[in-house]
Amino acid sequence: MAEQVVLEGLRQRLRGLGVLKGSAPEFDPDAAPADPMTLFGEWISTAIEAGVLEPHAMTLSTVDAQGRPSARVLILKDVDEAGWHFAVNAASRKGRELASNPYAALTFYWPELVRQVRVTGRVTPDPATVVAADFLDRPLGSREMALTRRQSEPLTDPTEIEEALDKARLELEATPDLVPREWVSYAVAPEDVEFWQGDPQRRHRRLRYEADGAGWFRIRLWP
């Protein structure tokens, strides 16, 4: 009954919420650079300078062996000629799905700027040196939690967390440069990248880059 009360009238409440209320910067798709990495660098720099909260947060979407999708929010680590980089625990659901189906989609959304970026492509493992550098740069608490090696497992007793963290702390004290074999860094080698800038009148500006083997082909899309 309580659930019904919470959900009652939700459709009308959602319809009453405003959308696309941010302030969109100037964007001329015809003047966009030749490759999507450069334009992404410009857009995320604008987001950082505008004070967007956690502009490097992105939704990672994967598919399991049965074709069922799942999504979660991660943090972007870098963008270079290899692609968009992120790190995962290989034993987690996302890690297992990437191992069985090495394709992913990334989505960035910056509502303050009314901008969205979508990246799709094959994932490739980063070199061991990149993986180690990523893990060792993480905050101590993050490394300790990773060393519990229990991500996504069922939790039956919350006290298990502290016990596992105590064990992880001892492990790190003994080997400060330890990098667990379960830690993996990936790059999404983009096959297509779409830049979307919203408009309250739905006259959105959309530009898609498609890899054609020799470079990038740019296509303007209808809103």
C-alpha cells in the first residue's frame, strides 16, 4: 500500500518537471575538428571550467553472453589515440561481461551545458604499466576495497566488510605497491561517437563521427 501512495500521480509529477534548462555554449557542427577525440577534449574542458559536478562521470553499458544489457556509472580516466579509458574489477559483473563480449557504450551527460556525448566501440585491455599506474593512483580506501576481491558478491552480514578491509590493510602494509590481478584497465576504441547539444524547442544539434578505416566521417543528424 505504501508503494502505491509513493507512485500515485508520479506520471503527472514527472511531466511537470522542466528539461533542458541549462545554458548551452556555442556549437557549430560544420566547424568541428576532424576527429572526435579533439572535440571531446574541448567539450569536457568546457564542462570542467563551467563547474559541472563530476564531468568525468560516465555511464558504461555492457551486454552479457545472453545479450542482456546492464549499465552503471564509472569515472573516465583518460582519452588518447587508443580511446576512452576506464578501470574495472575483472571479477565484477561488468568485468565478466566485457570478457565475454568486448564491446561497450559510454554516455556522458552534462545538464548544465545541455550536452551529451555517446561513444561505442570495442574494448581493448591497457598495458600492465597503465593498469598499475591507475591502481596505485587511487585513494587508499579505494585500493583497500578493491583488495577485498568481493565486488558484486552477495552481502549477508555487513560486519564482513570491516573484516575484509582489515585483511586488505595488512596486505597493503606488507606490499604497498601491490596491484591485484583482478584489476583491469580498458580503452574503448571508438567506432562511432555522437555529440548532442540540446535545445528547449527540440532543435537539437547532433554530430556523429564514424570510423571509416582511414579516418573519420562526420554526419549531421536530425534532432
